[in-house]
Amino acid sequence: MGQTKRAKRAIPKPIDSDPSNLDTIDLMTHSISKRKTLRLVALAFAFLLTGATSAFAQDVWTAAPLDAASRPAEVVAETRQSAPGGIPHGLVETHDGGGDITAAWYEAPTDTYRHGILGDAIEASTLLVELPAGAVLSFRLPVTEVFEDLYPRLADLDADGKLEVVTIRSSISLGASVTVYGLRDGILMQLASTAFIGRPNRWLNIAGIARFRGTSRQEIAYVETPHIGGTLYFYEFVNEGLERVGTLRGFSNHEIGSTELRLSAVADINGNGRMDLAVPSANRRTLRIVGFGPGGLTSFASSDLPSRIDKAIAVEGFGKNLRFVVGLENGDVYEIRR
């Protein structure tokens, strides 16, 4: 099987662009009295004076241009193989580190959900996994749902030695969710899911799966509605369910119509044993770095850029020499470092 060409297709006017979902606040619409406004300002000022600013403190990292010609067109070369089964740009996810599943992919194309957020109106209706002995198991969705995704993700979320399969499952009437599958008594079955977003043509993109909180478990990070004021969520797989452990607003890790889902990167920035996540801001002109600390989830570093990030984000180096490499819409490539 050959390497998938990362490409963007011309699509109809995006459906996933309703500005009504943006998390904005217009104080004028709340008829706040002048006296109450002054009291709120005073409280905010007092809050700052107490030194309780750690959640808002930002280290500004430096962005510098690199030679774009020396990099792959997608910045991070795609090495996964094309998936069989007719899904445009579908890829096979593999796992060589042990466990009960060695590969996963989607097949059975359907056009029942014409959202087109990934460049066409063809989505998958079946998830397949390959076992170490070579057997292949499948899970088929009902006609009211699709996998609005290009490849599953394999990870041992709860450190039990068994792999879970993390997918983007969409309802035709209720939008997307993060849904986890796994093997139970030799059967591939759904184990857990977030709620659907709640309306059709609303999507999410998974940003990373790692030990973000420094425990033996791995959390799933994803951006909900990345095109209309995205919110970054972190969920933990516990007792065959998904529990939310962190939320931050103002992110985007996808360009409408693109098949590139890797607009994020995972690294341990400060060496504390907790993995951190680099994700573009809502307008994709700033790279934001977030992570869990003693006070919970915070956005602790950022770097502004001259154009929107639209390619995979690379991580290079370690410790003080660690840097992120990003590709921009204008064709430039930048490194971002301390």
C-alpha cells in the first residue's frame, strides 16, 4: 500500500461555521449598572494584587523562520500506510509495543452524512482491528452514525496491558463524540463515549493521548468545534467510562476541508513527568502550550506567528533544546523555542 498524499479538496460552503457557538461575552447586553461594574473591577484588581495570577501567567517563546525547502511539505512526513476499504485519505494505525491489538483502520464508505469537514462527504461506517495472530475483527455503526475520522488511535488508556481504540464517532443528528472501543472476551465493542456535541454538523479533532497528569493513565485531549471558537477538553478513561479532568477555551487544531489532523504536538516541556500539549489558538496564529500543574490545567506559554498554522506540528530536541516546528498557510516554516 502506498503513502497517502495529504491534500485539501474544494468543498461547498462549510456547514461547521455558525458563529453562534463562539464563547463571547457582551457586557452591554447584561445591563450591568455602573455601580456593579465598578465593584466587579475592584474585585478583579484585588484578585490580581493577591498574586493569584498563576493561571494566567504566560511565558512568551521565540518564533524564528527556518528553511522551508529543507522540510517535508507537511512538516512531519506521513509514514502510515493507506487503509484498504475505500475511505479517502484513510490510514492504518499500527502498534508494535505489545497488547491485544496490532492495527486499526476504517472501511465501508458511506455518504449518509454530508458534512464534508475533511474535504469530501465520504465517511466510514466500520471500524476494524487486527489481532497479534492475524485475525481481523470489525464493529459496524448503525445507519444514523459514521466515523468522521481518517484513522483510529491505539493506546493503553488505563494501564491494564490492553489497548483501547480511540475514534471520532458522529451522529447524523447530534454531531461528533470521542468514542473508545476495545476487546472484551474476544469481541470488539464500544467501551465508553463522550456525549455527542448536540447538533448536526458539529465536529471535534483529537489533539493528543498521553500521560498529561503524570499518572499511569493516559488522558485524551481534543478540541471541540475547532472552526468556531474551539474548546480544549481532557478526558480520562476510568471504570469503562470517560471523565472530564480539564477544560480550556480558545483553540483550533484543524482547517476546514483539510485532511491534516496533526495540528498539535505532545512533549514534556519542563521535565516534571507530565506531558504537555502544544495547540494553535482559535485563529491559528498563536501556538499555545498547556499542561497540568499543582493548580490544575493551565496555558503557560505561547508564541505569535505571522500566518495561520495549517500543517502537522513537529517536536525536536529535549529539555532546554526542545523546539516545535510549524508550517504556515503562507508557506513559511518556523521554529518555536524558549
